[in-house]
Amino acid sequence: MIGTPPSFAATPESDGAGHDVLAEMLRAVRLTGSVYLNACFTAPFGIVSPRHFDEHTPMAHLRHISIFHLISAGECSVELATGEQRKVSAGDILLMPFADTHKFWNGRPAEHVAADDVVRPGRLKGMWNINHGGGGEETRVVCGFIESSEFLLTPVFRTLPPLLVDRTGDDQVSALIASTVKQILAMTESAAAGTELMLGRLMELLFVEVLRRYATSLPPSAKGWFAALNDPIVGRALQFMHRDPARRWTVDDLAHEAGSSRTVLAERFQTVLGQAPIEYLTSWRMQLAAERIRTGREGLAAIAAEVGYDSEAAFNRAFKRVTGVTPGRWRDSAPANGGVAFAPKEAGT
């Protein structure tokens, strides 16, 4: 589980006081990473990777799974459930923010087989292997996942493209990403003691740095949460809300801190994030509260005060309005919710 994500690169969301909105958000959604598949394909091959998380699981809308594919050798094509296709090759890092069905292939396979039908247990607990194809050109893929306790309205993943392909270059962040990928690939092959924990932390680090690079690459006209980090008005307002979420913020207060007028701030929030400043603040408070409810022993009244509510009743109403469940139900049910089934069907997952 990730604590404070290391910051190896200059990020647009850090102000002079060093407050990092991206790191703050990632801490709150409690990332957990792991590597689950080491695959060797030979052309021609076609493989279908299933949806990896059952959205019908109780309270599943309060969880989130993203998938990483690291292409370590060869090349192939990938197609998303939306029909989008990309050609990828060795060195490419594929991030799919939503763990939906997708296909990989190279050449002209007679059929696309289900990944569940060809995976086999690996040497590491929770790691699976695939060796599949027609015996031609080799493509190697290492797959991992990132799980988080993101709410439906928390925007970290929901403004990412359905497929983000990152290829390292010669800059500082590229060097870090390339080094991290190299360690993941080496540890996947070695299967030494303690590898499972280290692989998880490396996947979390890789995720953070890929997101940082994505945020810095967006054009000025972009919209969404990552674009908001770059916006000189909205980004500064986000910094203050994340730094002090319990403060009794008004739009006027936020506008003053952001060096803007109330009208301009509200317009920029609607344009870039599609919501009002106080609406965003409420969802952020609920994310923080959910984490405290999940992991701490404090009473609901104390948690309510920590995130800016004078009464437990007002907090309960806001929590249910944002999440769809009461704080009490979240405390009772959330720790047992979730789980990712990457094993083959015959393994009982």
C-alpha cells in the first residue's frame, strides 16, 4: 500500500509551500499494486483479457481497479472494449484505468482464446504464467494492477483516457520509469523471497510517475482533473482545499486565495472540472472521511469535525449523498469489499 508517493519530478500541482495535490489524492485513495501475470506469446496469437473486477460486487462502485501491461519484448496490437486499437512494442507501458475486456494479438490467429483458459500458476503466490501461440515471433508482457478505494466521484481515474501508452525517453522521469520497469521485469523472473511485496511497491511507484508525466503533457485546452492541476486558477484553489479541507470555505474565500474573482473561479471550475468548487470540496471531504472510517477507530462525530462538519447528522447526510451509503454501512462493509480475481476459472476465483 502506498504511503507518501516519492516525487522525483517537478509536478504542476506543487506550489511554493511544497503541497502536492496529486500525492495527497493518491494517499487518500490508498493505492495497492501487484504484478499478476508473466506472459510469453508467439505469433500468430490472439488473447482476450476479461473484465477483471465484478461491478456487481456489493459496494463495488467504491472500489477501482486499473491494469498495467509492460511490453518487455516483441510487438503486438491491442484493442479495447470501445474498439480503439493501438500497435505497441517493447518498451511501451500500457495503463488501462478501467479493467475492462481487451484483446492482444500478433499475426493472423485462427481465434482469440480467453486468457482464463491458458493461464497457469507461476512460482510466486498470486502470479500466473502464460505460454501461448504459434511458435513464431515472441512477444513478452508483464501485467500488473493498481487497486484503490476511489469513490465514484473522485476524479483521479475518471479523467484519464481509456488507454494511456507511455514510452520512455531520455529525460529524468523517463530514466526513473525505465529503471522501475527494469526492476519489475527482473524480479518477476527471479521469484526470490520478498518479491511479492517489492513488486507491489514498484507498481505503485510506476503508477505515480506515469500519472505525473501524463499531467505535465496535457495541452492548455485540456479538461478534467489532471488538466485542473495545471490551471493557474483552479489548480491553486485545489491546493488550498486539499491543504485545509476542514476550513469553512466559501467561493469568495477560494477566489481570494486563488487570486481570482468569484465569477471567474466558478466559471473555470465548470469549464475544466464540470462542477462547482464547493461540490468538489464536498466529495474530497468524503474521500478523506471514508479513509478515516475504514482505517481508524475514531467515532463518526470526531471524523465529521476533522473534515469540516459541525454535526454528525450533517456529515451523515453529506456522506450518503456523495457515496450512496451511510458512514456506518461503509465502516461495516467496506473492509471486506473488493478483491481482484486474476486466477483461471478452474482455480475457483
